[in-house]
Amino acid sequence: MNSADLKESLLKELNDQTFAMLKASALHGVGVFAIREIRKGERNVFSNEIGEWVEVSFEEVKTLPHYIQELIQNYCLFDEQVYFVPAHGFKLIDISLCLNHSDQPNLISIEDGAYFEAIRDIAANEELTIDYGTICDSKE
């Protein structure tokens, strides 16, 4: 793709398919917020997956420095035995990792968090939330 096509593609993405940004959250630290109205059924709220997920056991995480443990515990999904850590680490981050939990979410997980769908219309400036219980197999 030449630079003119790349620019045209980027401008179209920004104009038509950019829906969210990170901001301080009253729910927990940082959250994801709609920057424009998101219609019920929308599935392009976040970028396509940028890589693979690596299963890292709780025991392996405990061997890492405390600040890395905190990153993994705050931003990665987990089940009863492992965390699912982005293969590229944390220098590049998908903002969907910053979705906060709600018992009354406005997004649902599709294919174990591969993408998300708005389950109702979401207003600009509203925090986007997910029910963690629908994507984590842990009892925690």
C-alpha cells in the first residue's frame, strides 16, 4: 500500500470507525469511554486483535518482578490456572484491556474476548463496561 492509500485508509478509519478513548474512571482507575454514540450491535469498537495470547501459569507470574505481576493482574484475563498475556508484552496495548466490570454492562464478549458487541445504544462520554464473569472461567 502506498503512502497516499495508507493515509486515505487511516482517515477513513478515524472518521468512521474510531469509537473510544481511555480516561479516568469512577469505577476503577482507568476506563474506556465512548467518544461518539455507539449503536446497539456495533462490533468494530476496538481494533482487530494485534497478536497471540500466551498462557502463563500463576506460579510463573509469581516469579516475575512485582511491578510485572501487577501489570498482568490488572490487564490480563485469567481462568483457574493461567493468565492470558499478550505475546507482544505491554509496550503495545489494546485499549479493550482497560474495560472495567459491571453487573449491567453495555458490551458483551464475542468468542472469549476476540471482539465485543454493544448490547444497547451507548452515549458519547459513557464508560464502556463488560461483565468479567462472561469471559473469565474463574470463580474469583
